[in-house]
Amino acid sequence: MTRIGKRGLLGLAGAALAAPAFAQGTFPTRTVNMIVPFAAGGPTDTVARLIAQAMSTSLGQTVVVENVGGAGGTLGAQRCAQARPDGYTILMHHIGMATIPTLYRRLAYDPINGFETIGLVTEVPMTLIGRNGLPAQTMTELAALVRREGEKLNYANAGIGAASHLCGLLLQQALGTKMTTVPYRGTGPAMNDLLAGTVDLMCDQTTNTTEQIKSGSVRGFAATTPERIAALPDLPTAAQGGLPGFEVSVWHGLYAPKGTPAPVITRLNQALVTALQDANVGTRFAALGTAPVPVARATPDAHRAFWQADIAKWRPLIQAAGQYAD
């Protein structure tokens, strides 16, 4: 080998080693756009803005939240999937990323292979609640009531694909019976009818139910989590009430378009992990009835594995119900 050839190879090797480090070290050089596929002011928007602010500090560039709502979160997801894969467009989405592949049979983007995972962010617990006056006081009594009355009972949800809808599907599967499902255009109207006694049952995030349960405005039956919720220590888990496996939470994760360079994903993940360890984020999340995920669950690989497992969990339930969003 000639002397020039050796230098050439050394130069190529040096460039190969330096390129990822350079990309990781210089990204980002401008504003990063974080898409939220829902309206401003909602739970996912709140989570996104807390994380965006903390990530801005770590990245040294502003992370701006852009709300692109509509079509059950698919419009914003499509915007991200079709964006340039350079790390400057990212997506904050919730459990819908696991149900969209089944709920929507015709999409203009690939809902699974169109994204790189950056990391999980948080899991918001859910609670099963009922109207006051319902002839059941405990989860065991409620299970017996639902099995006995079936479709005579009304179950409210915030619309097809909403977490409350998914929770209802899982509940009916666990109890081996069906109730009359009453879909609403959002959590607010559904909660209003539950408070008024128009409907019997509902399942929703702690961010929307904790104060209602504490005040006695609704009757809390169970938390859909493996352990009791700190803000509601007297509320048993579904497993403690005789329904093991009835577990669902509204998790959030961060995504980038497919093909985003690995060093950029690494840099974004580092900023996310730093944000999850931020004291202010922890405090604000606690006020919402949730907490940042452990660092081990915030890696891209852990995120993708969890996401894929959740797709597999919800697909047969949605298909059995035969309720599609398109």
C-alpha cells in the first residue's frame, strides 16, 4: 500500500468517526418544531409544553409547540411523518399511536414504519367512575351489576379512539359482556352527562377525575393501574377489585420522521431524558396526577418495544368491536 493510500484510508476513517460526533455536537442550530396533534390546552398539549420548555434549555435552541389537530390525531402525525427527517420536526403523541394503525384503515402515511422513536415521556393513570345513585358501591358489586344488566347500562366516552373509549372496550372484555356505548365529542360533555346522571359509567384520566372523585361528585370504582394512585389512596386498583389485567394508561411518547439520523435521535433523546429529570417537570407532572417515566423506559428502543406491544394489545379488541374511525 502506498503512503498516500494509507493517509487516504486514515482520512476516511477519521471522517467516518467525526461525522456522527460532529452531527451530534452541532444539532440543533435553529428552532425545533414539536407537533401536538390535538388542540391547545388539552392534556397532551400540557405535557408537550412542559417537555418542550425543558428540552429548549438542554438543546440551546427553542422548541416550539405547534398544534395540528383533527382526525383523531392523524393529521398532526401525518405532518411529522412527511416532514424532512432532520430532527427539526418532532411529534408528541399519546396512546393513539398504538390504536391508529387499527382504527384507521386508510391513511396517507405509514402509522408504524413512518417514525423513529425518541423516548417515552409519561403514563397518566385512568379511573373507572360512575354516577351517584348507581346501585353498586365497590368494583366487585359493579362487576356483578354490569354482568347482570349488560346493555341496560350506558357507558360514556369521549369519542372513538379516545382513551375513554379504549378503556371501555377493555372493561367489557374483562367482564365478558357489553354495555350501551354513548360516544361524545370530547371528555367535557361526557363528564357533564355523568354528573347529571344521564349516563352510568365512564373511564378517564386522573387529570379529569381526581377532583370529581374527591368531592364526591362521582363514585370512584377502580384505578386502572398496577398500584394505587398516590392522589387517590383510598381508590383500589381493578385487580384488587377482582379484575386482574384490566390495566390502561394514557402514555405519551416523542417521535421523529423515519430516516432521521441516529446521532440526531441520540441528541434529542439526551435532551428528553434531561427534561424528564427536571425538578419543575416532576412537580408539574405530579399536579397532573402523573410522573415522568424512569430513564430506562425513555430510550428509543424501550419506547419502540412498548409501542409495538400496545399495538398488539389493542388491535384484537378494536377489531372485535368492529368500530373504526374511517
